[in-house]
Amino acid sequence: MKNHLLVLLTPFFEMLVLILYILCVLVLLWGIVLAMKDFLTSEMSHPTLKKSAYVLTGIRSFLGSYILLSLEILIAADIVHSIINPSLQDLITLGSMVAIRTVMAYFLHKEMLDAKKEQQEEDAKIQ
């Protein structure tokens, strides 16, 4: 009964994985578009070099949040994929991919926190 149900639901889960992959790409592209818009707006306003660096730090942090969300969606897609294809090879691949993406997410999050701290220090200097 369990195997029969899994066979019936497999096409649904495969479609879900595809939707998650597409969503991941869309989130990443949307973040890039918004970051580029902010970057171009900042550059067109001709700020000072110090002000430009301050704004770029915020834009990097903003883009980083979209990259992190995209990575989380990829991990979710890989988990669903491993549920419908539970072979040893797929589980090893999943473990490797999750480990790599988790390390990337950790360091990206750490960089975002450092950028936020730099911005707060700059704000304190200005006031």
C-alpha cells in the first residue's frame, strides 16, 4: 500500500521539485535585478566615495539575503528529490550538496552580519 501510494505521488513530487528549482532561480534573479537597480540609482546620484562604499555595503547585504533564500529553496528541493529517489547514491549526493550549501549560507550570513555591523559603526560616526 505504501509503495503504491508513493508511485502515485511521485509525479506530483517531481513537479514540486521542478517548481522549487524554478522558484530558486526566480528569487535569485529578482534579488539581482533589485540590487542592480539600487546600485545604478546610487551610482547616478554621484555620492562621495565614502558614501558610495556605505551604500554598496547595504546593497551587498540586501543581495545576500536573496542568495540565502535561494540556497534554502535549493536545499528543500533536494530533500524532496531524495524522498522520491531514496537510493544510496542520491542520499550521498544530497548530503554533499546540503553540506556545501550550508557552509556557503553560513559564511554568506556571517558576511552580511559583518556588513551590517560596519554600517552601524558608520552611522554612529556620522551622528
